[in-house]
Amino acid sequence: LIQLAASVEIGTRHPLAHAIQTQAQIQSQDLLNAQDFQTEPGLGVSATVTWQGQPQTVRLGNAAWLNQAEIDLDPALTAQADDLAAAGQTVVYVSLGNQPVGLIAVADTLRPDAAAAVTALQDLGLTVQLLSGDQPAAAVAIAAQLGLPPEAVTAGVTPAGKVSHLRQMQDQGLTVAMVGDGINDAPAIAQADVGIALNSSSDVALETADIVLMREQLGDVVAAIRLSQATFNKIRQNLAWAFTYNLVGIPLAAGVLLPVTGLMLSPAIAGGLMAFSSVSVVLNSLLLRRQRL
């Protein structure tokens, strides 16, 4: 089963594919000859594999992927899949020809900093939701480890479903940021007001994202938001300083107080103050280097 699955998943960067390929290496499985690869985002993959001397179509994916190919799933098999999903595992169906031949359950482990990143985002006043193509039971189990309630989980959605979900939130007047790393996330990353991709993301996700994190740490999502907020604060401070300086300095240089007090800025002093204004703005901007993220 692992040999068949790894042969179909060769060259795929999806996390599930990586897990299956790693297991095949652990078992020292030789990959079979495969061709005619097909990927259906949100459903699964397929390829023609030489099995026991005969070319056979092998499919890996969710139940909808096999149902689409008119492959009947035994109730006992689906019941076992439901039990695995309820335990927080992602289930991959495997079929050979027109028959299901087994299940592969992959335990989706959280990144070490995932829970802390979610908490930090919530501390910023942001609402965090989990969008997943996994079965609802598996997605809810993962969300529970992050401290997210079931109502914050939208599971079993295709890439188009993720886009639709984001569009619904935007229609409500919400500003949405999407963090993702896979080919299935790319359409939602493009739809979001701010798309964020991890450094190891698929090429299409990297090309689509507005922000690419240079480290494999979800905490950098929080750092990027804090840096953006600090940058806008500096812009506001610089604009306020420049506006106030010119509001006071230009009339003085024009001699508005000359008839009353006899005071007037000389061109040399006015030029010096103008240079000091520019230097102060630059120095204030450089203070961003000391911003704690």
C-alpha cells in the first residue's frame, strides 16, 4: 500500500505526500514506474502505475475523489476512516484499478509555535479561523489543540470553497488575511486582502502571496503584523511632525510676526531648520530597528 501510494506521490510537495514518501523510505520501498500524473486540488491525485507487470490506475485522496471515479467504498472501510478522523488523523483512500485497497492515516502534527502564534494573534484583537480540506472531525481535533472552538473551524472545503468563505467575510466588511503554504491554499491567498505564505510553500503560493515569511515560524506572522502597525505609526508621526513644522515655520519665514514683534527667520536659519526637519524624520524612522516584534 505504501509502495503504491509513494509511487503516485513522487514529486509532490503536499505535506501528506511528504509523509507518505518518508514512510516509504523508512520501509526501504522501491518506487514503481508511474506516469500520467493528475492532481485535483482539494480531492486527490492519480497516476498509471505498473503493478505486477500491468498498468493500473492508482488513486489517492478523499472519499469524494474515489466517488467521482465511481469507485464503491465498503461501509466497513468508511466506518474505519471515520474512526481515524475522529482521532484527529487525516485519512487518505487508496484505490487500485476500480477497487479500494486500503487507507493511510496521517497524523497532522502542529508546528511548535502554532498555539503561541494563535494566542498572540488573538491578543492583537484578531479573530482566528481554521480553513481545512480535511474531514471535520480531524480539523476540529487539531483546532482544539490550538484553543479554537469548533465554530471557528470550516473543514472539508475545496480550494474554491476556501475562496468562497473568504469572499463571504469580505462581503460583511471584514478585512481578511490568509496564511497558507500549499497549492490548495493559493486561490484563497489571492482572494484575501493580505496573503501570507511560508518560505517552504509551493511555488504558486509564493507567487500569489503579498508577504512571504523568510523563516519557517508562524510567530513571524505576528511579527509582520506588528511591524506593519509600527510602520504606519511612524508614517503618522512623521506626517504630524512635518505638518506642524511647516505650519509654524513657513509663516515665520514669510515674516508674519515682523510687523508686530520685529522677528523674522533669516534664510540661513530657515534652511537650517528645514534640514533639521528632514534629519528628525529619518531618525524617527530608524527607530523602527528598535521595535520589539
